[in-house]
Amino acid sequence: MAGRFRETALLGLTKGEVIDAVSASRLGRVLDPLAHLLRRNGSLTLGHEAARVLVQAFNYAHSEGVPGAYAEFGVWTGRTFVEAWRVGTAAGTPRRYFAYDSFEGLPEVEGGDQTGRWETGEFSQSRRAFEARLRRAGVPAGDVGIVEGFFDATLTPAVAEPREVAIAWVDCDLYLSTVPVLDFLTDRLSQGAILLFDDWFCFKGDPDAGEQKACREWLSRNPGISLIPWRQFNWAGQAFIVRRAETKEPAA
């Protein structure tokens, strides 16, 4: 959610699209090591701290040998998703990247979510525009899986992939959208996975609203899972390391 600003059109392209096009060019590839260094030092980001925390998350997952894919729930313009692919590729562990979005904006805002700042249909962008952005950024189609639809309809146990998730970016904004995402991730998050909530401190930090409420209820339903606070990012984000209770085989 953080960093969602109105992008100014430039020759028919948004600022983000111009950055993507330059990054995918020969000049962009030559300058990529410098850009990566600047991102690490916080001098160049997505316009917020998302790039930095993604570098940390992928480097952690690579160094700790955490298996699985990258999954992003709520991709909007695709800026965070493209950056995840870039830094993930640089980190050195081959992974697949999964994008989940209705591509129709937020679902109907109801119940406790009405106390927040969001409106039904906000953050709408077509799947076609999202895929075009991936192409401009040079993201290989074979690296990406896209699941279109509202989370309560698409995130079912019947979905086969990914079987393991190493890094999950949860940008759901709303309590009602976060619930099916966490249920979907329950049996897929690897031991030591990074779980990033983009809107953790929204609703004025109310623990009984939004992503915090959904997460607390999820942990209550799954006592074998615990979350170790890892990093805060942007003004609203919180990242955790996922710990699962170890199950030991009975002695023979």
C-alpha cells in the first residue's frame, strides 16, 4: 500500500514504465550493478523502502537456504513485483514468482474495513497492463504464474502451485481480503519463510482491524505457526520470519 502515488504521464508512459523500459535496455543492464548498490544503501528505491526490504528478504532466504517461490497478493501496477524479480534473480537462488490479484481493484469494502481509508474498486489495473509492464522490465514469462480473481474465490486448497513459499508479500489492505490469503499460505510457507505485510500499521495501528486482526486470528487457528518480528518498512509495513513447530518421529 505504501508508495501508491499518482504517476505522471511522460510521452504516454508513466514514470514507473519509463524506469522499467530503461532497466530492460542495454544501458540499464550496464548500470544495474550500480543501481543494486544504491538500492542496498537506500539511495535508490521504488520511491519507498520496498526495494530495500526485498533485497534483505531475498538475500536472507538465499543465505539460509529457505526453499520456495515468491508470492505477491495484490500487485496493482506491478512495481513491487518487478523489483522482487530483479533482486530475487540477483540473490542467486532460482525461484518462481506468483502474482495474485483481482485486477478489478479492491472488493466491496464492508464491516470493520469501512473504518479505513479505502474504497471499493480502488487500485484497479488490468491484467493486460500488468503483463505489459513485466515484458517491458524483461521479466521472463516462464518465471511467472498469474492467478486472476478475488482471493476468496481463487485461493482454494485445489490450487497446486506453489507448493512451497519462501517469501510472501501480502498487500491486501483489508481484513476480509487478508483472511483467505493467510489460509492459503498455511501449509505452503517454508520453515523460515519471510512474511511481509504491506499494510500492517494501517487503521491507525488498530490490532483489531485489517491485516493485524486477520493475522492474529490465523495464528490462533494454527498454533503450530509462530511469527518472529523481523523488520519494519515504509510507514505501514511489518515483516516476520515464519517458524513452524518441529514434529519429531516417535522413537522406534
